[in-house]
Amino acid sequence: MSDLQAAFTQAVADSKQLPERPDNRTLLQIYALYKQASEGDASGERPGMTDFVARAKFDAWSALTGTSADTARQNYIDLIESLK
């Protein structure tokens, strides 16, 4: 396992033990970076207008299209570190 992957795995664990819950915009950013790092570009259909949460998550993830997995991992790590 690479150092970046190990640091990412640790950041995922750390994200579950933050001192306080981040605001919704930050939570969306955490979600989108995680999905981009672990699954790549957004796929599937965009959720309908009545499912606000799923649509916001999909849009946040979709905005990162083209971002490499390593860049997304590093950005995720940096974001979690800033929230500690």
C-alpha cells in the first residue's frame, strides 16, 4: 500500500472522529472527494429533483469529474486535517 493510500485510509478513519460535525457544504465536499478517490468520475443518472440530498451529493461528486484519484485522496487528507 502506498503512503498516500495509507494516509487516505487513516483520514477516512479520522473523519469519523472529528471534534464537531462539519457544516453541510463541507460534508458534501468530504463525500465528493471520497467518492472521486475511491470510485473515479461520477456515473449513473442524476437523481430527480425531489431527492434533494442525493442530487446534491451527485452534483458535488460530478463537479470533480476529471480529477485524478491521487489528487482527490490528497485533497481529502488535507480537508480532514484542517477539520481536526
